Amino acid sequence: MQEIRDRVILQNNTITPGMTYSSLSAYKQQILNDFNNRPNYENEFRIRAATRLVELAKLQSGQHVLDIATGTGLAAIAAAMVVGSTGRVLGTDFALGMLQQAQQRIEVLGLTNTKFEEADANEQELQSSQFDAILCSSAIAYLIDIPTSLRRWHNALKPGGVVAFSCLAENSPTASVLFRTVVKRYGITIPNPNQLLGTPKRCCQLLEMIGFKEIEITTEQLGFYLQNAEDAWAGNAKSAFGLQDVKWSNEQLEQCKQEYFKEINQASTEEGYWNDVTMFFVTARKPSEKVT
Ligand SMILES: C[S@@+](CC[C@H](N)C(=O)[O-])C[C@H]1O[C@@H](n2cnc3c(N)ncnc32)[C@H](O)[C@@H]1O
């Protein structure tokens, strides 16, 4: 029962009535289990996604930027380079393992305009009209109530300020869609975390409803060939949208894993398995105050 309730949280990326504190904290713990143990988090894909988001946010020198769920600080540090010594960047995340890596990087780079703080984005209190830009790179799908978070970010932006986040198409990454399909045959239904913002239209509708204007969505293919099905299985299984809380025997687990490998192999060519990653880079503006 607990397992079902934990998974219900993510059904629509909004808090479901009846959610208990323990199931919310179990979900949080699963994210922490995943991200606090990632010494090799950064790779070409992650760097490309974060730097592209910052590019599309069109930041300017002197601006005050918040990077929500900053992880190892990829977007925050790229933003810090743009806003320069007259600007400021705050990166927040609740995974200390990730923040430690971010902190080490700014020390090595000697960046004095950037700081990192521990904060749970689901509970983060933000003052009104504080930031010129709020970024959230490859992380919004983890939030338990995306509309509420976006409303808070809207309030925390100065008039004319920009929100910029990246999210995935509902049928991406295909290696994860396949993972959910296979585990479903074994009785485990994992809701799609990319459902709520899974099309440009849905992104637009939600942002408009909240009051954002000048919404721009850039769709890019960040896919790559997977050479190693074992890594794809492990990445999916240990994620918060995976099998962390599933109590299977080793035999059951192995059987499901082998079925996944079989599906991956069947869909592979000589180059490997094409893992389609269709990413939406979304930017939108809080309207400027009317001059009367
Ligand atoms: C895929 S990583 C993205 C990190 C970084 N933004 C990037 O572009 O590389 C997801 C990050 O979201 C963080 N995260 C997930 N839910 C969060 C929450 N409720 N509050 C703060 N951080 C959260 C995780 O700890 C992790 O560092």
C-alpha cells in the first residue's frame, strides 16, 4: 500500500489529497539516495543541457539569479560567468552530495559572485520580486507540485524577470519509457514524471495560467547511443522513478532485468540503442509593471 501511495505523488506532478508526510518524505529520500551518490554526475549531456538553458535565458551582466535544484552547479556557474562580478547567483538543492561538488568547483574557479545553499524546492520560501532570473535545469520533473512551485517563482521574480527551465517530452528518454513498460509487466506501475510538462502546449498552458508572458519553447534533440544496457538499467532502477522501494526476490529482479536487456538489444543497431532525449528549453517572463 505504501508503495502505491508513494507513486501516486507523481501521477500529475501535483500533491494528491490524502498524501501523508511519510510518503512525501520517502519520495524525497529516494531522490537523495540517488543524487547523494553520484561522484560522476557530470557528463557531456548534462553540461550541454545546462549551458544551453543559460544561453536561452539571455541573462545580463549585473543580474541576480536563482538556480533551483542546482545539483553540481552547472547552470549556476554558467550563469555566474554571464552576470559577472556585479551580479549574484544563488544555487539551491537538497542533496548535500551534489552541493559539495558545486562548492568545490566555485572554489577552484575563484568565483566570488556565487553561493550555494541547502533548500528543498518544494518548501522553499522566496521573497517577492527578488530575482531577475530563476533557472531550473533538468530538475523540474522531480518537484511534487510543479504549478505551486512555478507560482512561487513568478512571485519571486522582479517585474520583467525570466523563468527558464528544461523538461523532457512525455515519450523521452526512450530507454526510461522502455524501462517503465517492462517493469509494468511485473506489476509495478511507475507514473511518467514527464507527463505534466510533456508537450510544448502543456508547458505554455501552465505558464499562461500562472501569469507568465513571452513564453518561448525551444525543442532540441539531446539523444545519444547507449552502448551499455546494464548502465541504462542501473540508472533507471536506482532513480526515484525506479525500483528503490520495490521488494523483489533476486530471481524476479534478474528476470525483469534480462527482459529489459532483450528489448534494448532488439531495438539496437550496430551503433547501439538510440536513446531519444527530446528536451524542451522553456523561457517565460513575468510581465513588467504598467506605468500609470
Ligand atoms: C538531474 S539533477 C539536475 C542538476 C542540475 N540542475 C543540472 O542541470 O545538472 C536533479 C537535481 O534536482 C535536485 N532536486 C530534486 N528535487 C529537489 C527538491 N525538492 N529540492 C531541491 N533539489 C531537488 C536533486 O538533488 C538533483 O541535484
